[in-house]
Amino acid sequence: MRDALLDGLATDGTGLLHWDAEAHQLRHRLAFLHREFGAPWPATTEADLLAAVDVWLEPELSAARCRADLGRIDAGQALQRLLPWPEATRLDELAPARIAVPSGARVPVDYEPEQPALPVRLQEVFGWTEVPTVGDGRVPVVMRLLDPAGRPAAVTGDLASFWRDGYRQVRAELRGQYPKHAWPDDPLTAPPSRPGRPGRP
């Protein structure tokens, strides 16, 4: 049965397991750390994970009795076994799952692209001029600024430049669609607001 399950994984991939959002993010965080720092942070490509199933999928794999059992394996919990020690104690420092923004929210970081990104509503980062960094300060995140509905409004790696040059156009395009949300003349001094808490137009 174990050999049959291994064959199934080799054929159909680790997608047979249960992956929630946190599991996907952990996989991408580890991949980011492997790119930036190398060993002992593990590579998490499909080929790498399949080559290391004996390391990270035990004892769940031994307990599985059919293909459906694979779908009940928590991939995120299993991936924890790949964390190197003692380096793993710095996981949240080097690749934080969330970053606090001026509104007070803690926003999940997207580590899937080669350069990590922070998708956040524009009104939540009023007053922010420096983009946050990850990887021990090595890598600035890309700011994916969203409109009040959560749709892309702008992408920037330089907030100071965006407030100076790009914000006016975004404001002109969106404040008519979202009049209950804040679109201040000076976003650097305006108080940030969280979703569901519109500011004055």
C-alpha cells in the first residue's frame, strides 16, 4: 500500500494532500529563504518535496491506507518537519507570515512571486513612506495597493515616489467610485483606515 501511495504521489504530485492557505504560504516562505540564504533552508519545488517524502510525510504516509487518506494529510503541518534547526527559530523574523501596516492590521505577505509582495488596501498605508523588508532587511517587498473593494489599484516598490507621482491619478480614477472612502489631498498626513471603516471623502 505504501508503494502504491508513493506511486500516486509521483504521478499526481503533492496536490493530493490537503493544502490550505497557510500551508501554501509556508511552502513559499521556505522557497524564498532557500533562494536568499541557501542551505539549510530547504528547497520546496515539487521535485524536491517528492524526493524527500520519507522526511516530511512520516508518520502520516505510513498510516495512510488508501488514496483518499492522502487528502486528509495536513500539508502545512507535515512541512514543519523540513524546518532546519536551530535556524527555524528565525523563520518569523526572516520571512514573516504577516506585516503590520499603519492601519493596525497585520497583512499576509505573498511569497509566491520571486520578490515577495504585500497586497494591502491603499487607505491602510497612508503616511507610510518606506516599504517594509524581509530576509533580514535584504529584500524590499513589492506594495500591491488595492482599491476599497480589494482590486489592484497600483503596484510600487517606492512608496515615497508613489505618493508624490502616482497617487494623484489613482485618486482621480477611484474617488468617484468610492466616495465614502478617504482620498485626501495629502496622503502622507492623513490617518490610515481599515476595511469597513471608511474615512471622509
